[in-house]
Amino acid sequence: MKQYVFVIILTATITFALSWGVWRLSLRYKLYAGIRERDVHKTPTPRLGGIAMFLGVAAAFLVSGQHPFFSLIWSQPERIWALLGATLLIVVVGVADDLWDLDWMIKLGAQFLAAGIIAWFGKLQILSLPIGGIAVVSGWVSFTLTVFAIVVVMNAVNFIDGLDGLVAGVCLIANGVFFAYSYLLVRDTGASTYFNLASFIAAVLIGACIGFLPMNWSPAKLFMGDSGALMLGLLMATSAIAITGQLQPSMIDPDEFGRSQLLGAFIPILLPIVVVLLPLLDFGLAVVRRVSKGKSPFSPDRKHLHHRMLDMGHTDRDAVIIFYAWTTVVSLAFLLMYVGTQSDWPGEYLLGVVFGVVGIAACLVLTFLPSRRRSALPAPPHVLEDAR
């Protein structure tokens, strides 16, 4: 565990230092786009935080290659280089979009290319679905399913990038829960070592979010932009595929894998989805909303979930904290249910159910009771990063 702590601290330190440097350079050389019609903030703010986050992530991967504890992931170096190459591609395209506002078709094409690099050259594909022991046909079916899964998660994370600190905080919580899940899952499936690529990626992302959040907290000095949000989505999807999609059906037999046949069979695939449930929900609603109006699913509007929270009367910080609460409650509830399925007492998973019910009820109250601190004044300059 101390090796993972080292990775988190290293990534956080590098990301924070570079975020400050990117911010200063962006202001000095005016490396930021002008205010767009759909933007709410009135002061031009750099959107290049994704560069600092990527460099922090890349540094953690490169340093891991020099540590014997992490030799397992470097036993297949082509997988790591494919992952870093795909991430670099996404960051470069994201930076170009943050500066010059690229056409959505170009961005989408780059996303499919990056996902294809991971699936084809990195050989990270969904080989099986832990639902009653269903194996995915290898070849193009597995490749296509993997690519679409990565692209969907990338856009889902990018779509909620609208409030100061929202994406960084939500992804910090989500990756924290997923790290615990992947660590326990490897242990429960009888692996010889607790180290795995999924846990390593989650630890790296935890560090990147911790390092970036101080610069992004309201009022934000620096936005992560498309480069940062798409990178987070790409790596989160890859980490889920690296562990869940590689499980063999024989490893997840409900009678052996968990005390509850239903939970034992479904949780391994549900929890990776649950940790990005809010981004996926917002993404799905946005696509349906825009397509029903005859628009592109990637055309920007101001009807995302975080926008609706502001319209209900919540301040930007209150809305962000409520999103944090939803992410924490839902993901932790499933994690507790998973832990319960491994207990000697079959009913212990009910602790997660109770926690989830109580937590969701509390979140609903917070969501539908707007903050009493609501002000009649216009939104502060940095309320919104980008009304996608």
C-alpha cells in the first residue's frame, strides 16, 4: 500500500507545481481563448490545466518503471506506451480545442482513434462481462465494445465539466472508491499480488485530481479544459477495462465469488459504472435532449445537471458539494455491498443497501432544497467553466 501512497503524493506534487506554472505562463503569454457566447464567466481564464495533469500522470508512469514493485505493468511495455500515446493524443487535441474551439467531428474522431490505440496496440479489451459468466466473442466484437465504452466515458466526464472544482472533485472521489474496489477484487480473486494496472491508474488519477483541485476550486484560477476532462475519462475507462473486462467467467461464479448470487455476479461490472454514474446520466440526457431537437449530440447548451442546480437556486459551491455527496453515497454504497458479499455473514451486504437508502434520501433533500444563501446578485465571474 505504501507504494500506492507514494504514487499519489508524487503525482499530486508534480501536478500542483506544474498547474501553477501553466497558470502563470498562460497569463503572461495570454494563452487563453476569448469569452464565447455560451460562457458565463466574464474574465478570460486559462483552460490548459490538462497539460499539467498529463505531465503529472506521465511522470508517475515513468518513475514507476524504475521501481521493482511496479515491474508487473512494465512486463508488457507496449501496453503502457500505447496508453500514454493515446492519452497524449487526447491532450493535444483537447488543448487545440481549448485554444481554438475545434469542430466536434474532429474531437470525436480523435477520441475514437485514442480508444482504438488502447484497444488494439495496448491489448486492453473487454474480454468478458461478469453477468452470469458471459464471455465476449474475441476479435472485432471485443474491440468495438471497448472503443465505444472508452469514448462514452470520455464524453460523459467532459460533459459535467461546468463548475469550478466539479470534475476534479467527482473524479477524485470516484477513483478513490474504484481504487479500493480494484484492490479488494484482486485480493478476492486469489491473485498472487495486490498490485495491478487498474489500481495503479486509479492512484495516479487520485494524485492528479488532488494536485489540480487547489487551482480549480472556486473561484478557479485555472480550468482543466477538454484536455484534462477527456484525459480523466480515458484513463478511468481504461482502468475499469483493465480489471473488470479481463475477468474470466469462471472467476466470477456467483456461488464462489460472493455470498449473494445476484450481487456476486453483478457488482463487479456495476461498480465501475456506478462511480461515473452522474457523468453518464448527464451525458445520456444531453444526447437525448439534443437529438430530439434535431441537433448534434455534441452541440453546447446550458441544460446540464449542474446548470439545473444553479437554476434551482444553489450557489456554485453548494452545487459542487451536492455532486460530491451524490458520487460518494452511490459509489460507497455499492462498494459496501461488494465487501458484504465476501463476508461470512450473508446479510452483511445489507449495510451497503441501508447506507445507500439513507444517503440518497439525504442527497435528495439537499438537492431539492436550494441553499438559503441564494443571492439575487449575478453569478460570480468563475461560476461556470464551460457550458457544454
